[in-house]
Amino acid sequence: MLADALRFIRFSHTIFALPFALGAMLVAAGGLPGWRVSVLIVLAMVFARTAAMVFNRLADWEIDKRNPRTAGRHRLLAKPPAVVLLAASAAAFVGTTWLINPLCFRLSPVALALAFFYSLTKRFTHLSHYFLGLALSVAPVGAWLAVRGSLELAPLVLALAVLLWVAGFDIIYATQDQEFDRTEGLHSLVVKLGHRRSLVAAGELHWLMLALLGVFGWVAQLRGFYFGGLALVAAAVVFEHRSAQRRDVTGINRAFFQSNAFVSVVFVASVALDVLLRAP
């Protein structure tokens, strides 16, 4: 049951946004902020993402049944326990933010609303990929607010980088469903632009993302370890786009997970090395 629930929400994909929250946390604190805040940030991320994914599964329940790529999802977890999981994870997220600080608690419904709203956007806009990016871009901002209780330029730059990164890889991922989405009347940039032009757009977003990660490093006063890590991130982005050009579904899925997980892990590792080795 637990294994099926974790597969239902693609728990392994938590690795995509969580490292960016942790990176923002380390920069905001100038090192480790203490075990309590660190644990609460991780829990808030896990609960928020779980709620968002369950909402997505419920919103797309009938659509997923008709899509050959996703037809087995509804067999992993029945609707009633999925609804319970949604309510429990959303409540747990709000409760965790209450333990962090009053500002995070007040903003928690906004974060959930953004996360839930994405699941509806492909019904009416080709820009749904950007709404997914917006939902995940909340992660570094929330982590920064958890540590400092106030907003500054660095987390906003990082949030914009995350938005562009997520939108880019979601466009690549959406190429698998181009014909299905068109048949169902669903919207995506791939349906609007076609396969080739969509990949070009995704590439442009990812190069902008890399530039913004550089700006983040400058604003956050990071040094050699961080910018060395950016070179590895750029290599992973190139690998992902070369894999996407082959139009091989298995290759796209493999590159999607491996490349994006690599980007996330290298980002937080390079931030950690840079910050922790300079911390007093």
C-alpha cells in the first residue's frame, strides 16, 4: 500500500525542487540554520508536494485513464484514500508552516493554491508549463522566509531560475503526449508549436535559467565551488536536450529523471560546499 502510494505521487521526483529549497536555506542562514528549522523545511516541502501531486492525480483521473502512458496510475490508489491523503498532506503542510513562523503560516494557503491551480491550466492555456514552474518556484522563497522571515533579492532570482528550469523540462516531457493532448483538446506549448519548435523554446528557457543561476551566485556572494558546479549543471542540460532530440520515449524519461535529479543535487552540493566551507 505504501509503495503504491509513493508511486502514485512519484515521490522520487521530490528530489527536483527540494535541493533548491535547501540551497536557499543554506544561503539565507549563512550555513546550517539548526536542526529544527532544517527538518521543518524538509517536511513542509514533502507535504506540499504530496498534496500537489495527489490533487493533480484526482483532477486528471479520467484523462489519465485514457492516456496509454498514464493508464495505470488510478490502479495504484483508489479515489477515497487519495482524497484522504490530499486532505492529510495539505493539513500537515499548513501545520508545519505554523511551527516555522507566522509569515510562512499566513502564506501557506497561497502556496497550496498555486500548486493546485497548475493542474487545471492545461485545460485552457498553452502556458501550463510556466504555471508548474511557478508552483515549484515557491520552494526557495519559502525556505528563505523560514530562515529570515523577510524577502530579499537572492531568493527571487533563484525562484525565477527554478520557474524557467521547470517550464523547460516540462515542455520536453510534454512531447510524449503531443498527439494525445491534441486529440483530447488539452493545451501545451508542444500542441501549439509542434515538437521541434517546442524543444527550441525549452532550450532557450534552460539557457536563461543557467544565466539566472549565475546571477543568484553573484547576488548571494558565492564563489568557486558554486560556479564550478554550474558548469556541471550546464553539461546535464545539454545531455537532456540531446536525449530529447531522439524522440525516444524511454530515453526522454531516463534523461528527464537523471538529468534533472543531477541538476538539483549538484546545485545544492555546490552551494553547501561554498557556504559551509566559508562559514565561521
